[in-house]
Amino acid sequence: MSAATSSVPGNDIEQLVREHMSLVGHLVRETLSRVPSHVNRDDLTSAGLAALVAAARGFDADRGTPFGRFAATRIRGALIDELRGLDWASRSVRHRARRTDTARQELTASLGRTPTADELAGHLGVAKDEIAAVDDDVRRAVVLSLHGFPHGAAEDLVPEREAGPEEMLLQRERIGYLHNAVDALPVRLKIVVIGYYMQERSMADIAADLGVSESRVSQLRSEALGLLRDGLNAQLDPELITAETIREGCVGRRRLNYFQQVAERGTLQSRLAMTNLDGLPVAA
């Protein structure tokens, strides 16, 4: 059979594409969680859908590989290529963007809030217009990282590897535990995690809802991530939980109570039920 000839009938190709469109959405969301917010979702989705169609046309069921796994490999490759194509910023743009971002972080830390354009320009010793020009250059260039892509970094953003049945089972259990850990978070931390990571809301929007500053939301996010990490470790890698992690007094008791809540939020069966055999979320 030539490379241009498909072993799948036309109707079956269309069915494969329809049944696995959610796979593209999942991999795009996974990729977007690892890159800056200005990376265009539609561009990645288009590349992923094109790869899905190509995978359906080239799929050979006689080889014994499930289509979901076969398509995921092709889609990940397409997303990597799309990310590479977006990163055409010049070295000077990256340098100025990195310098501006560092100054913005320093001022945010010292002021306890996001600096104004005038404050940022004064700190850098440049005109206010130059700050705006840097931001425009970054947006136009769609820089995927203010430090640029080192060699091989695109592949790291969208890892391509095939997990065996045992590893896939463990991965599904981890995902289930993560859902339980998020659900067990204190209310304010849960609002931040769900708003920022799952609903893709800005820190400014979340800060307005909570009635706090953006810097406070950033602190709450860091606190939540640390608690999630320890909550998962307590269930999956308990040897990583040390006396220093638990701490003493009320704080320690609250952390131990949180670990217990994570454990009691579900069972192995309920955690595995959150994803299918390919590790994809199960629709509610």
C-alpha cells in the first residue's frame, strides 16, 4: 500500500475523527497550560485537528495499536511544530522582554502590587512609550518564553511517549487524586486554582472576586500549589512527607487534616472513573 493510500474506508475515517475530536481539545489544553496565555488556542486547535484527520487517513488497525494512542502521537508532533513556528522573535526582542519582565517582578515584590507603566519606565530609566513598544513586540512575535526556547524545549512542553498499561493505570490514579486534592482545598485556595488553571481567568478577575490584590492572589496560588503537592505526596509518595512538611501546632494539624480529606474524597474505583483507558477526562 502506498503512503498516500488509506487502509480505512472513508466513512470510518469520518467516524474516527468525530469520536476523537475531544482528544485534540485535551492535548491543546494540556499544551496551553505550559505556555504563556498569548499563545493562540485556535492556531493550536487547527494544527491538532489537521493532524487528527491525517492520523485517521493513515491508520492501520491491523498493527494492533489503538487509534487513540496513534493519533495522540501525531497530534503532539503537530503541536510541537506549531509552537516552533510561532517562535520567530528576534534576540533583541527577547532580551528587552526579559529585562522588562524582571523589572516588573522586582517592583511587584517591593510595592506589593503590579507597577504602573510610569513606575516601570522610571525603574528601567526609559520612556513610557518604550515599555509599550516592548509589550507590542512580544505580542506580535508570540514569544513562547521570555527566555526563548532552548534546544529541545518544545518537545519537553508536549512530551511524546507511550505508557504501558501499568503506567497508564497509575497515571489515571494520580489524576483522580489531583481532582480529590483540588476539591479538598480551603475555599479561597480552591477558587484561585479553579479560576486560574481550569477556567483560564486572569489574576485581576480573581482578585476582584475575592476583594484582594493581584499579588495576594499570586500568594494564594503558590500556597495552593504547595498544599496540592504535599497532599498528593501524602497519598502517592509518603516518604516525601517529612516533619518539616507537616510542621507543628495549628498549621501542622490543618495540613494533616487536609491530607486525610484528600484520602477520604474518593476510592480507587472513583478515581479511575474520572478518566478513560487513554487517560482522557470522562465527560460528566
